[in-house]
Amino acid sequence: YSTAAALEDPIKPPVTVEYDKLLINGRFVDAASGKTFKTLDPRTGEVIAHVAEGDAEDINRAVAAAREAFDVGPWPKMTAYERSKIMFRFADLVEKHNDEIAALESWDNGKPYEQSANIEIPKVVRIFRYYAGWADKIHGLTIPADGPHHVQTLHEPIGVAGQIVPWNFPLLLFAWKVGPALACGNTIVLKTAEQTPLSALLVSKLFHEAGLPPGVLNVVSGFGPTVGAALCSHMNVDKVAFTGSTETGKVIVELAAKSNLKPVTLELGGKSPFIVCEDADVDKAVELAHSALFFNQGQCCCAGSRTYVHEKVYDEFVEKAKARAMKRTVGDPFKSGTEQGPQIDAVQFKKILRYIRSGTESGANLEAGGDKLGTKGYYIQPTVFSNVKDDMLIAKEEIFGPVQSILKFKDLDEVIRRANNTQYGLAAGVFTQNLDTANTLMRALRAGTVWINCYDVFDAAIPFGGYKMSGNGREKGEYGLKNYLQVKAIVTTLKNPAWL
Ligand code: ADP
């Protein structure tokens, strides 16, 4: 791994924090309570900024603004082309400020700056352009019915959308939620994660520069049980979209049900299998399985966290996976070439170390890593376990860290059964050159995405979401629009039934 010295002396991020308040009705304002909370630099645990801490009162203010912007307008009453143009202009501004936004994202989250600047912020731009393109292409149907009726459907926005995002991809998931909601004509109150409040505030400022009317997008920072719960319980919020843990997802649904039965879409946890078949080119499989797990410090809901390897190639795979993990460059996210930065915070850091201990104690072979790295911040060594069994905690629960678990299998039926034997169903990876094997696995695996000879392909047009306890609804693509539309049936009686 890279030297600890780099970790002790972090590079100064090339950006300052300009926006640290709540964004309500187009203005940056203090929390009603006047309270703030600290957002920390995961490289050191030091304070980056004190951010206005919202509460139920602020949610009331934000929802009132969003309600007004929806009911009175102008947002849903503008032409779709006008909305589309504002979204395109916003995408241009994000593109123009790419490096500044990427630096803020990496500072707050700890992810490598090169990853933010070259992958994530460009993807944010792409998502907004994709949905800007949809805005004027959303329409209903004309439907033949029995009787003398003319029947059509209108696809209308739902209203005020409450959106709650997590800390692992703060701005990318902002884009997945805000893009389709705005394209459909909804207004929004969005809650960022308490670990990563900064980037959404910066880009929301740019959105207003692009011409977004006040009240259409409101951003309230703060904690889950206060701000998040108030948003989910609010009687004037028409829909909630949430990305986060399965545990919190259950709470969200309950709050929505107990208030006004608002529909909820959920994108939750996973324990996704990555299946390496006997015909695999082992070097390529190792590299893909490595990035499927270690990407973003292992903090991905769809991480390929159960690496199933056919017995014929198992020994070679384990040796090479170990060597690859040991070569992984861990260090300051602002240093060029860094593949892995620190974990998000002390809570996750300790949780991951507990899982690593549990792996060793339950009899898995520790091949690489197994401990923290350096003395400052939340760095963890890329860790690989082999000889992992399905009933071990590290094979069952979501670790959300840089810990690869390798399991051995003998035949296809067995690996299908084992891969599906989980409460989750977010994604799966298949590595094979055999067409029949690929065809069998793509249909047999119970997961919202099956990546074949690839992983983590997140095109704006491809729907993403979970089976089972990994959630419901799909984000991105045309499917992602459904979460933000009502269907209204219009039935008109025909005066002259002869013209049915
Ligand atoms: P994690 O454990 O990875 O932080 P969570 O599911 O707890 O994942 O957090 C994801 C998002 O959900 C964050 O924005 C968080 O503040 C929010 N959240 C947490 N608890 C609640 C809750 N009870 N009601 C609404 N939102 C919540």
C-alpha cells in the first residue's frame, strides 16, 4: 500500500466552502433553530465546515416553498421545453465548474479526486442532459375502450417530491433523483446525508443561476431522525424517494404509511454475487472482480461483495486477487494515482474493522490487508478473504468497505442457488465466454441488474434498482420517470357513436 507519510500530511483541496446554509425558496438561509453541525474531512477527522442544521421547522418552510412552486407555479405550468432548457443550462454550468465541484465532493467524502473529476461529475452532467431531453417527450396514450367514449391518459407530475440521499455518491445520486423529478414537472425538497452536505448546495446555487425558479428545488441539510423523518411524515409531501440502508428504508415506508400514504421508491442495500466461471481468463476476472468490490472504497450498494469462483480456477484466482489488492494504491484522495481514499467516517471505519475481525474469527483465510492504515483519518487496507462460507457474517451482511470475500463453487446450479440465497437482489456480475452459461445466469439470477463481462456500468439510460429487500422502483432511464408521474384517465362521451 502507499506510504503512511502521505496520509499524515494531507494535500490542501483546491476549493473553499462557499455554501453552508439551507436552500429554501431560492435563498440560502440559517436553520430556524440557528443550529449548525460539523462536516468532517475523512482524511483527518478535522472539521471542513459548520453547516446549517435543519429541523422539522425547516422542512415545513421548505415544503411550503415547494408546494407554492408546484400549486401556483411556475414550474409545472411552464412549457416542457422551457424546463428542458433550464436543465440543459444547468448541465453546462456543472460541466464548466467540473473541477471545483469534484474537489468539494472529494474533500467531503474522501473519494479520489480523479474519480470525482473524471467519472462522477461528468456522469452528473450526463444524467441531467439525459433527463432534460425527456422533459418534452413525456406524454400519455389514446386508448380504445368499450362504449361511446374517447379515452386518453395524461402523464402529470406527482407534486412535491421528498428526496433523501446517502453519502457514498452524494452528487451522482442527487442527479438520479433531481433529474427525472424536474423533467416531469415536480418540485423538490431534498435532504443530503449529514456526512456529505456540501456538493448539493454548490450545484443548487448553479441551478438557480441557470434560471430555476425559487422554491422548485430546496435543499435541507441535517440528520435522518429529525429532517429525514419530518420529510417522510409530512402531509404535504406527495412522494418520497430514498437511497440508503435497508434498515432505514423500512422506517421510511412506515413514516410514509402513517402520514399520508405517499408512494415511496427505495434503493437499498445489497450483497451482490460476482460469479467467475471455469472458462474465465483469470487475469481479466481478477481485475474486474477487484474493481467490482473495491471501487469507491467498497462503499457501493451494488459492490460485488461475494466473489464466487469456480473450483478449477479458484487457487490461481485467489493468488492473483491477493496480489492485486496488495498493489492497490491507498492514500490521499487528492494525490494523483490514488485508487482508494479513506472511508467516510469513524462509524463506518469501526464497523468495517469489526467485520474483518469476524471474518478471521469465523475461519476465513485472511489473504491480504486486515487492518487500518496510518494513524490519522479512516483509511483501511484493501482486504481479501478466501475460503469464505455462505453462512459467515462477511458473506451475508453488507460490509460497505474494502473487504473482498472469495467463495468456491463446483457447478452452475449450485452457484445459482447460493447466489440467490440472500435477502438482497440489487446486482450480480457474471464472468464467462460461454454463451449458454451467460444466458442461463442472466435469467436465473434474482437481481435488478446483471452485468456480464463488465461491472458498474451506469449509463444514464439504463434502469437501476433492486429485487427483494434491495428496494423497489427503478432509477435512471425511461423507467426512472415513472416514479415521478401520475396517470390521469380522461374519458369523454362521444356524441356520435357512429364514429367509434
Ligand atoms: P447509512 O447507514 O449508510 O448512513 P442511512 O440509510 O442511515 O445509511 O442513511 C441514508 C440517508 O437516510 C441519510 O441522508 C440519512 O440522514 C437518512 N436517514 C437516516 N435515518 C433516517 C430516518 N429515520 N428517516 C429519514 N431519513 C433517515
